[in-house]
Amino acid sequence: MKSLIIILSLALISSCSPGKTTKNKMENAATSNRLINASSPYLLQHANNPVDWYPWGEEALSKAKNEDKPILVSIGYSACHWCHVMAHESFENDSIAAIMNANFVNIKIDREERPDIDQIYMEAVQAMGINGGWPLNVFLTPDQKPFYGGTYFPSQGWRELLLNVKTVFAENRDKLEESAEVYTKAINANVSEKYQLSPTAITQEKIDSGYQKLAQSFDLEWGGLKKAPKFIMPSQWSFLIDLAYLNPALNIQPHLEFTLNKIIDGGIYDQIGGGFSRYSVDGFWHVPHFEKMLYDNGQLLSLYAKAYKMIGNERYASIIDETIQWLTREMMDPSGGFYAALDADSEGEEGKFYVWTYDEIKEVAGEHTALIAAYYDIQEKGNWETTNIPRLLHSEDEITAQFGLDRVTLQSIITQFKGKALLKRAERIRPGLDNKIISGWNGLTLSGILEAYQATGKTAYLTLAEKNYRFILKNLLVDGTLIHVANLATQGFAEDYAAIIQALVKYYETTFDQEALRVANELTLQMNEQYYDPEERLFYFTSIHAENLIARKNDLFDNVIPSSNSMMAENLLKLGLHLDNDQYKKQALDMVNQVGQLMAQETSYLAQWASVATLLVKPIPEIVIFGDDYQEVATALNALHIPRKVVAASAKESDLPLLQYKTEINGKTAIYVCYNKTCKLPVTDLEKALAQISSE
């Protein structure tokens, strides 16, 4: 196996490291290939390549078998900068395309449409000892088994790799097939065996121990963890919020708040238009990878709303508002769904839409140029290459002292500048929009908007959430089955189900519309029927009705999106409490216990699991509000920093278990605090109810 890797890699030393963009022009105009009829914006970007691309499907797979050719699977997404670079350098190059067309069956995949395929071949490349990423380029045998792969390759390295693979396939087929079997076996490995999972009871000590290991990696200068590039990883910081509530003695808040402030000071946050980029390429949140993904922003709304409840920093409320404005302005379909992503590039350049020269800032700022330059670190020669990415290096107190202003005046100047700059920026050619409406990402965003409404009480956020909720029920549920992308037939993946169920539970606990709980339960029943693996005590990523690929995976680790399994563990626990379903509660406990030991060792990559664990180590308060003023009382309750709770409310009798046998007290709305189906004496004053919660 190693010898095959060496053979294929001879000409490729350093070829997988992204470098400067060099655009090769096609000698002749390309004609459309089979991607021209695709719905995916990413596939359509490649529809005029001279490469004879196929979409994933029976036609391409049968061709590979019938002609006994290796398959090249190239996976990316529309907002991916290095995907564009490789397309310009290699896939638009006639001579390289000729090599690909003569020797391979070439398949293009949008990873956002087919995360199941991406997941399999990403793991295969990592099993080869190669760092994963996109574009992901993997070579397969005609029966779909991987034998070599990588990410971005410069054009010359790619050309030489193609020729090497051609030679090895023809002259060392036995060795190649042997390698393919090894990698296929690796990606089919039992999760429990692979990560040595063994059920052990989750404890407060394990959670605290995992936090202490995570804390050893804290970046005390720039916030976050000590690494570059820097991904925000919202689930890590959300876990810290949950753990700080569970165990205040750990003194978690200082680094948490420091990190959240550093993130929104940096260029990774769009200081002009709101919203967050995917990650920063450096260690100090300055230079973003400029694509904006819906899943990041949905989770970051949740994170900053939870932090606002905890800390009360008004700047977090401003960040939430700017991000929601960006979502509604640039990412929302008129029918209420949210689009997937904005591209990193415009006019063929990464970040061109978002960066500013000093003269451009001067034109907008006018008499306040010096102040704006100091506030946003705008330099005449640029703070990134020859341009500027606005960021905050100085506090408002420092700026007001430097320019002799009061804070109100400063904020007025900044607000006026941002409004003018946003209008000026709107005149530029915009980055490409990926208009896929992905159900799971909409679920994450709906949860974020609901959390933002709870934290701030802004009714506009609730109106927005209601519109998205109605879109989900109307357009993403087809005959009761969740689909992955609006207007496509593909059934949702576990990630979609988990995120939508999570949002539905949050929607109920915000609006108390019982329809949301009913739909959440129906989707959970589908998950248990079609996705659950009783041996692993985890959910598969795909349904039993999904296409039969070379592996069926359980996603375990919390990455930029939490794993479907950790989200489902939380869903099962909360639905179990709402619906008095002991099976759900036991299933959630079994799932967390299954990964408990690994979670304590690798909390960085199991942060959502750790958050769920904070719900399990002691009973959760079940707070029931009954009476005419239930919404007012619930709104006040939800604005508080109490991450450990479930809430039910109504003004009339209901068949929901938590609401049964509840009454008002002397005509006043009553609040019941219950634990394990046993309630304390009901009260009519929220402060008294909070005292009952804190006494446990």
C-alpha cells in the first residue's frame, strides 16, 4: 500500500499546498458537458469545462465498469475558493482535460448535495495519511473503491498525477486493487472498534476533565484555540456556556468572553455588512476565507444569543442584529427559506467584494477618514496585501480618548459610515450565490433566530422565525418525509433530521405551537426506524432507503457542524421529557455514555456531546407555565441564562404530558417547577420559580 502511494506521489511533492492563483486560458471554447442540466450551482460552474464531466449516477458508474476505467471523483462546493483555482488551472485546460477524458470516467459532485459520498471519500483520503479539504479529488477503481486522492493540485502536479495513475492502473493493477481493498476496509470499520468506544456512565468529573484538556489549548493572546487557520467551531464555545452554568467554580467566563470579543473584532466578521466568514487563514481572526456559509451563521446567532443571555454585553446584541439583517438582505428566498452560501470570489479574485483601499475608505468617510482608519485599522498601504480588511484593534475607549469624543458621538459616526459603506459596496460586482436551500442548515438557522428572539425580545426576529418555520413545513417535508434540498427528491440525511428536530423543539419552547412538537416526534420516529444502528447505539448518516454506497457511516465527531448523533442525543432527551417517553430518554443516555470516555479525552471534537452531557449529570428542571399570561411569563423566562431546562406552556388544557393536570392559581398564571415527574408547589411569581430552580 505504501509503495503505491510513493509511486503516485513522485511528482507531487508540495503539490497539495494552495499557492498563488495562475489562470490557464482554454485554447478553444468549450462545449457544454453533462453537467449543463444540473440544478447545483457548483456543478453548473463546471458545465462548460472541456472535461467530460458526469454527475454521480448510474450512467457514469456503468461506463467505468463497462470500459474498465478508473473513476476520478472531484468534490467541492460553489463558494470554495481553491475549487475555483483548480478549475481555472486544470479543468479549463484543454490538454489536461484530454488526459482526463481519455483515461478516466470523471465525476463532479457538489458535497452539499451529496454529503454522504463526500464523507466516505474524505475519510478514505485521511486514511491515506493526507489532510482532507476541498476540492477533494479521489481516484477509484471501477467498482468505486478508493486507491489514491488529495485536495488541491497545481496544474503541473495534476497533469503528472493523472499520467502516474494511468500507468499504475495499467501496469500495477494488482497493487492498486490491494490498496483499494485496504482503504475500503478502513472506511467500513466499526465505529466502536475504531475509537474503542465502551459504555461508561457520564459524570461531572469526566465533563470537567474534558474541559481542562481543552483549556490547555486556549490562545491567551487572540482567543479561541492555539492554531491557524482558525475555525470558530461554535459548538466548543456553546459548550463552555453550558458548562459555566453547570459548574461556576471552573471560572470559564473570562476566556469565553475574550474569545467571543476577539472573533467579532476580526476580519472574519464582516464589519460593514454583518455575517461571518468560514474561517481565518491566520491565528488572529484577521484574514478570512471569504466565503459565507449559512451553517456557520445560524450557529453563531445561537452562540452570541446564548452569550448575551449570560453576559449581557450589548455589543453581542448588535452583532446578532447585523447578522440577521445580512441574512434577510442577502440570503433569504422570498418564500422564507435561506440559501446555502456566498462565494469567496468575485471577478475572479478572492475577497474582492469585501476589501477596501485607503482611498475608497476616504471617499466614504470624508472628514472622518482619520477616525475611521484608526477604528478599523485602515492603512494607506493596506493591512492585507495592498488592500484593507476592516478589523478592530483598539477599544472604543481608546478611540474616544484619541479623538476627544464621547462614546455616543463615536457610535453615531461609525453607524453613519457603515451605512454609507454598505451602499457603496453594493455597487460592486457581487460574489456568486449558492441558492440551494438545505434543510439541515435551515434548521440550524431557525434555532439561531429563535435563540436571538429569546435573548433580545425583538419581535421582528420572531416574525422571521415563523416565516422560516412555515417554509420548512411546506417545502422541506414531502409526504411527511424530510428532503435534503428544496425541490430535489433526495431524502434528508441524519444531519438534516437532527437539525430540523432541534429547531422544532426550540420553536415549541419559544412559541408553544404544539404542531412543532408533533412534527419533531414524527421525524424522530423516522430516524429510529430508518437510521438507527442498535449495535453501535448511534444513527447512520443515511436512511435504509438511500443509495447503496461502498460504506454506510455513523458520523461521530462535532466539527464545524455538530454531528447528527450528538444533536439527536439532545433531541431525544428533550422530546423524552416533553412527551414523557422513557425510551427516548434512555436512548439519549445510552448514546452519550457510549462516547463518554472519548468525549473526556477529545472534547475539542466532541463539544456538542459534552453539552448534552451537561444535561444528563443531574435532573433537568421541567418548567410548566399555565394560564392566560403564559407567553409573557415564558418570554421573560427564556430571556434568562438557564441552559438546563425544558419549558412547556399553555392557557388551556392539553394532552401534552407536562401540561396535564395543571391549573391556574386563583385566576393567575401558575409556574410549576418539576423534576423527574415530581413538581414543587406552583407559584405565580417568576422570581419564586427561579429560586426553586436554583435550590436544586
